[in-house]
Amino acid sequence: MTRFKTCLLGLALVFLTNPLTVHATEVCENPQFEKDLEPWTLIKGDGMDVKYVTIDDLPGTKGGVHANVTKPQPKASYRCGLQQITSMFIPKDAAMKLTFQAKGDPGKQVRFNIQTNGHPWDTTLATPYVKLTNEWKSYTFEGKAKRDYAPGDLRVYALFGLDAGELTITDIHLEVEGAGLAPAGQAINPNATFAHKNSNWWYNSKKMDMKLLKDGSEDYIQFTTKDIDPKKRWEASLSERIYTALPKDSKVKLVAVMRSPTQGAKIDLFLQGKGGHKERLINAAGIKLTDTWETYEFNATMDKDYEPRECTITSLLGYMDQIIEIKSITLSFSE
């Protein structure tokens, strides 16, 4: 009883001395799988089946994910699971709380990693393996964010492949204090400086080679295009999905630091909606590069609300056979 009273007193003092307490925000989307999986994705393979299912024995929940593992991979349990890439900015040291409900064959194990979506695969919250029972149970784990995470930097990853057996999981929530839209000037695209190689960026390498190099202590990425048809500039390109929402009337700026040793080198840089080339929010075509590092900045105001994952940064390099070097491509909200 004394311990309980002390806890209540401590909470009361915290509230009185911190009246503007930062509230936790739900980071996971579609945590109860109401109609489908989106934006969750399944990871499965031979002998490791994972699928969406409806649930009728857990009040308040309609859907979830079922796994049936017949060929476990104890050293590669990540090859069977479920993941969601988060769409909010998460500040350093923010308190995090992960909760989920699951049941399965008695003793069947599951674990979660809240980790970077790509190199260096840094984990900020890792649960131990949880042994399930054949009845629904709720599980809770807490931790803190190791650093600032841009939207798209983190993924919620459930691992099912350690041992054989069946399980069903749902009601997956990640609550984070202070999560939301990134502050002005903060990158809203992950790996903007290419510090983690090509993580989060997609490359059309059909007519382009890529190297990660250094200029002193700074990383940069070098592209060498070859056998180019200028009418098909997209055959040498790179792009990155923007995971955050871009609200109507919000102002964004796209800043790139680039150079080229090739005389007459040019590059396109676009921010576009899901309509692709028909919905360009920033349309910077034919940027002329020099042989010294220069900063190129482009601005836009959103004419409507853009949902998470609707927009992409796209760059076309296929003007000619050329060398393009990029130190950073950063999208952020303006002041």
C-alpha cells in the first residue's frame, strides 16, 4: 500500500511541475487491421506462411495476421514476419511504448524490433522472445528513441521464424511522446546525406553505376551513366518515397548539394505526388552542374493534403554519359 501511495504522489508532483506534459502519439497506422493489411507488409518464405485473417474471438478487433511456420530458421527468424515503416518524426529520447495482442501454439515464440529501415539496422527498442499461449494475451514493452528519426527511418518489425508453430497477432500499437510532423529545417526524408549507403533510395541501375565515396569526413555518392538515350532519361534515375504527410498550405524546400566533373552535366530533380510526372510539386528539370560543390534549393507550397507515402523525390540522370556526384538531397518543412 505504501508503494502504491508513493507512486501516486510522484505522478501528482510530475503533473504539477510539468503542466505541459508531452503526450504520446500513436505511430502505427491500421493497428487493428480493420479492413486489410495496408500499410503493413508481410515477410514469408518456404515453410513460413503469413497471411491476413479476420478475427471473431477478440472483442473490438476485426482483423490480424496469422503465421504458420513449418520450416523455422532460428538464425534468420526475420525471414518470417510482419513490418510497418513509420510515417512520423520521432525525437531523440522520446519515450516509446509497444503493445500487441497475440495467441498461438503453446510455447510458440515472437519478438519485435523497432529498428532503422535499412543500414545500419540500428535497433532502438527490442523485445525478448515472448512465449505465447493458446489464449489471447496483451504484451507491453517500453524504451526510448536513441536519436532523432525522420519519417521512414524506423520500422516496427515482428519476427515469427524462430521456431515451428502457428500464431495470430493483432492490435499492434507504438505510442511515442512528441511524435508527429517534423520541425522546420529537419529532414523529412531518411538517409538524406547517404551516410548509410543506398538505404531508403531506389536506383534504376540499368544504365548507371554507383559508388559511395568520401570527401574528407563527408560521404557522397557517385553515379556514372553509360550508353544513354537522352529520350529515356529515366533509365538512369534514383528516387525515394516520402513517408510523412504533407498538409495543405505547408511549405517545403528541397535542397541538393551536387557537382560533376563532366562538362555540360545536367540532372532533373522532382518532388511529385502519386500522379507521377503529371503531379509535380517541384519541377526542377535540366539543372546544370559545375565541377565544384554547389547547393541548389527549390521551394513549394502544398495545394492540397498529401497522405503519408503519396509523394516521392525523383531524380533523372540520363541526359548523356556523365558522372554525377551528390552529397545530399534533403526535403524539409520551411519556416
